[in-house]
Amino acid sequence: MCSFAQVPSLQKAQQMKVDDLSDEQVRQIVAEMKRNKVSLDQIDSYAQQKGIPADQVLKLKDRIRALNLEKEFTTGTPTNAKLEETERTVDNENIISARDVQPMSLEEKRRMKIFGAELFSNKNLTFEPNLRMATPPNYRLAAGDELVIDVYGYSEVQHKLKVSPEGYVRIPYLGPVYVNGLTMEEATTRITKQLGTIYGGIKSGNTFVQISLGTIRSIKVLLIGEIDRPGSYTLPSLATVANALYVSGGPNENGSFRDIQVIRNGAPIARFDLYDFLTNGDLTNNIVLQDQDIVKVNPYKTRVELVGEIKRPAIFEAKDNESLQDILNFAGGYTDKSLRDMLRATRINNKEREVVNIPAEQIATFKLRSGDKIFVDSVLNRYSNRITITGAVFHEGEYALEGNMTVADLIKKAGGVKEEASLSRAVIFRLKEDYTPSGSSFNVQDALSGKQTIALQREDSVVIYSKLGLREDYQVKISGQVNAPGYFNYADSLHLEDLILMAGGLRDAASLQRVEVSRRIRGKTYSPNDSTTSIVAQFDLSTDMSAMTGYALQPFDEVVVRKSPTYSEQASVSIDGEVVYPGAYTINSKREKISDVMKRAGGLRPEAYAEGAVLLRKTFVNASDSAFLDSKLQVYYNKMEDSTAITKMQSAVSRKEQLLGINLQKILAQPGSKFDLLLEEGDIIKIPKKLQTVQLFGEVYFPKKVRFDNNIGFREYINGAGGFTNGALKRRSYIVYANGEVKSTRKVLFFNRYPKVKPGAEIYVPAKKESRGLSGQEALGITTGIASLALIIVTVLDKIK
């Protein structure tokens, strides 16, 4: 019988008791230890590492010995495929273990094409003998079998006894009882009779005896003939022919799957046909083997190959009385696409090959010859009566061509034409006799009315065109101050007010006057003096659009709703820092200035530093300004040599704001003066506390921040930082004040006049450009040029004289 075995790991054994493990699981644990090269002596420490308790380890060792698996820790798996005297020991673990995965050779690939060969290469399939089933009635006891004798009733005793090599079981207090060759029923009768001499309750019926088979013996079986790994094998005594074949790898490339003999005592006693099992699940001749049995796999006689449209393409073995129909049955029959009227075969004759045609009526009687290769073709990939209709019909698709069918009949089967169908012209695409495509047109209205009769042919394709598909999609566009501007599908009799409603209505800033509609010029006669490119109309709308303008839109019209010139949204500025009431303030008028909002903020706090006040203003507001700035800034970046300056510029632009230096002292002292700037939306005025430090940057020996001292000047601050470095460009030094104002060093006669230092100022000393001296080659070139020039001058002067 076949079964699917799960592969347990030793880690799983710690979660269950060894008594609950099946024999198969124990064998798999042994296989795992064997792969890890663990000997039987090391099983205690190995199992302890896996978390198995000590008492379970003892039980596991007993189970391993009971299954006769000790030898697996010392012997390897033999690899010699030839028949030799070396005996191969194979127990149940070997029967179900998966063979090592190796690349498949050409011979193995050819073998895998043979029907049934996959049975012996499937690692999940096993023919393990069922050792838990009831003992077969014809099973005869022999040396090595274990009997379990259970006496119960008035007397209670249990014995587990092995059959000795002489055929006896030695029962305590009774002596040896000969059981060799007896069936279980015969052995039970004999032992019960013998036990009756010491247990009187057996005869009186108060004591009972039950005898069962414990562990079974091993038998030796010889496998010969055309087999993958012939040799002598040790198997459980319940093993069958299928078990022995699976252990030995099954028939080889030349071995028969249908003529497998079992020879016992020199005479064949059974023939096993694997096809009975593969096709019908019949294991009638899969007999239980006995000790010293010989399983012989004979060479095959007739093999044929089936390819093409069959369910199981493979190489099949045929018996003398079987026909091609029997082989087709083995293959599962034809597929849905197979051509069954005619099969083709290639056959090997004495001198050459030939092709044989096999009509369907000869398949049941066709005699096979070894080496035949039968091809089952597929039906043609075309239709015998297909016609197609697509386009403006209700049910487009493929239809069957019926006798004398016309285009009108096909249109009716397709549910008729749609309302938008173009009735003046349709096309039939047709294949000529040489299968080249051709097309012809017809009038749909005439075909439906019967004025024009067009007969259809096989593979005709009728296309009914839609009026909507033969022109550009009609749309209208609306933009500006509407809630959902965009494109909308045009509908007949669509008016201006309808489109505004479709766009979600007007925004709050929309102007009801001068709504503009632009229209394409279509179908106009060409005139070289006409330069008009579009038609533009303007309309005034009512407040609730109840009064219709009566202006009907046409396809591709574009409507623009503009913003009201008097509409203005609130704009705010922010004041941060040392004012009485910092925060956001709304601009009251377009003429509001810094001094006005400072009054609203309560003026400056006592600790405010007015000279350090700055104004942050947005650099641009809309996308057009951004594009303009991007092009201009790129020019500035290209001219800048200092990477720090470029980084600062890019940072300011990315923030979309610019630092403006303001003179807050003069603004507060002279409101409305030129220093008092008009406010814009988003302006931020920052007023710091009184600053007490000065920061030095650039080419000084120790750039740092120092305390401001009103009694010292520019040079003293430089000296306090270690002085100018050798690379300092003194005449280009400059100061950035706290309000963003910048003042640079000026040249007065031959002296540098440095700017005044104020609290919070930043002093910058730039570096000189690197000057490179002339190289030797450059100096030589200049000298040579000067000498040549001097020689020319002398020559010219000589000629003048």
C-alpha cells in the first residue's frame, strides 16, 4: 500500500512522549541523527541538547533497538549498482528515506519518460509495509519473530518471547514450545493447550489466553535482472514485491514494469504487473515475500511512445495481446484538442524508418512494434463557420455562419444597430481564397431595408462604425473664478449658465461682469485678408443667474470668469520680538506703513534694539514670478565664486522670503518718510533685544564672537581675533549689521577706511584669490617670444638705415 510520510525532526520529539511516536517517526529521527553524524553512544548528549528528558532518551534507545536500527549509526548506504556478493541491509527507514538529490543524467532523463518510472523517484511516495495491521492469516512464524502472550482472568501474566533459531519459544515455568512454521491461529492453539497444564483456570473458563505478534523478523530477499540496484536486501517479514522494488530503485531503463517474477524455492510463484496498480490500483499480485525469495525483473519486450495531444505523454510497455487502444487507455485517453480521425506513427524497419497512418477505425486492432512512436495531432486552430461583428451594435462578438446568411441576418442576431451607428457606410473584412485580407464597404440602411443583399462567408468580420467615434470628442472648457474649473462634455443646447452650474458655481471673488467666451472659427471660407483667429464675446450675468443670457455654447468653447476688481481678501503682517503687543495684524488699507502697524502694536519695549530690526518679505507670489526669478538667479549663481554665498542665496529663495534692512529709528522718528515702507501681505517685522556681541568671520586667525565695546573700532576687533591672516583681502572687508544693512571698507588715498562697528554686527574678511607663478615652460616661452620680437625690431631698423 502507498502512503505519504511526514518527515519529523528531533526538535518535535521534545513536545511529545516517545511512546506516542510511530515507528516511522522513530526511523526519521534516526535518519536525522545519521545526517548529523551522531553515533549511538552520543545519542544521550545529542538528545539532551535537543531538550529531550533523560527518561525519554532511554525509551528512544529501546525503540531504536526494537526496530533493529542500531546498524544505521555505523553502516553507510551502498552505491554499487551491480549484482555482487556484498549484502545490502535495508530496513523500514531505508524504504521511506529520500535518496540524495543529484543532477539527473541523460540516462535518468530517458528513464523518467517511461510510464511508471516516477513511482520510484517520488520522494514523498512510499511502499512502507504496514506493521500496525492485524497479522495476516497466512503469516507463518519463524526464528526472530516475537510473540506477546497475555494470560488474564483468575491468573494475570504477560510474556514477550522471541522465537529461537531452533523454532521454539521458551515459556517461563512451562518450557520450550515449538512454533516454527505455524500460523498465528495454530500457534495460539498449541500454546494455549500447553499453558493449560500450569493454569487450571484455562480449562475451567476462568482464565483466558491471547497471543499476538510483537516485533517481526527480518527476511533476506534477492533482487536480480533489469533493476536499478540489484543485490541482496534485508527487509521486514511483511514486505511485499512493491516494497522490494522501491528499495532497489525499481526497474532500470531496460527493465520491464509488467513482467516481474517472484521465485520461491526455485520455481516462479507469481508475476507482478505494475500497470495493474498504476491504472486500476490493483495490488492483487503484490504478494508478501518470504525469506530467500528472489524478485526478478525481466527485460521489456515491446515499448512504444505516445506524444502530442494525449493526457499522459510517455513511453509505455505493451504485452503481446495488447493493441494501440490499450496503450491509449494507459495514457488516460485523448485531450480535448486532439485530432482523433487519424494518428501518425514512425516505425523502425530492418533497414530504415517508415511513417504509418493509423485511421480511427484501426486503432483497436493496430499491432504495435517495439520502438513505434505515435503522434496525436491537435485540431486546426481555426473555425469552420465563424463570423464576427463589432462596433455600433448591441451584442458584438462571434457568431455561427448558417446557410445563406446575409449581413442583415447577422445584424439582427447582434441585436440591431445602436442609435449612434453610422448607417451610410460600413466595412466587411474578408479573406480571399489565398487567405490574403480584403475589404469592401456597404450601406447599412440599404442592407437592413433589403435594397442590398450581401452574403457572408467564413471568417468574415463586419464593422459598424459609430458617429461618435468618427469625430473628436466634443468638450467645453471653463476657467477662472469657478469652484471646479476644467473640461466638460458638450451637450446640445448647452448654455453659458449651464456650464457654470456644471463647474460647481461661482467663487466668492467672481465678477458677474465681462464673463468672456472664446470660440473656434470652424467651416469658414478662406480669405487672405481675414486675420481673425477666434470669436470672443462678453456677457454680464445676474446675481442668481435667473436671467438667461440666451447664449448657447458650441463644441470647444472656452469660458473665463474673471476676479472682481473690487474684491480683496484679508492680508496680514506679523510683528515679533520686543514690542508691547506682538502678533499678527490685518492690513487696513493699501497705504498702511510700518509706522502705522507699530503704533497698533503699542510701540517698542524698553529693552528693544531698534537698530537691529529687520523686515522679511516674500520674494515672489505667483508662478510667473518664480519662473522669472529662476532664470535670473541662475545667472547670479554662475557669477558667484564663493560657495557660501551661493548657499545663502539658494536658502533665501527656497524660503520664498528676502531680508530687508530697515531703519526703525528713523521710521519711528519720521513717520511717512522714505524710510517708512508700505506693508505687503506676509511681511514679518522682527525686533530683537539689545545685542552685546560682535561676530568675526573669514581670514582672521581666530574667528570668534566677542563682546561689543563702543570705545574700540574695526582694527581693534580684528586684532582681538589674532589679526589678519596672510591670505586676507583687507580692502574688501565688510560689516553686516543686525538689520541686514551692509557696509564695506573704502579706500581713502592710500589707506583703508573701515566701517563703524555696532552691536550685533558681523565682520567678514574675504580671502585673496590664489595667484600662481609662471612655470618653467611658460617663462621660457615668454623669454623666447621677447627675444624673437627684439630680433625683428633690430632687423627692421637695419633695413631702414
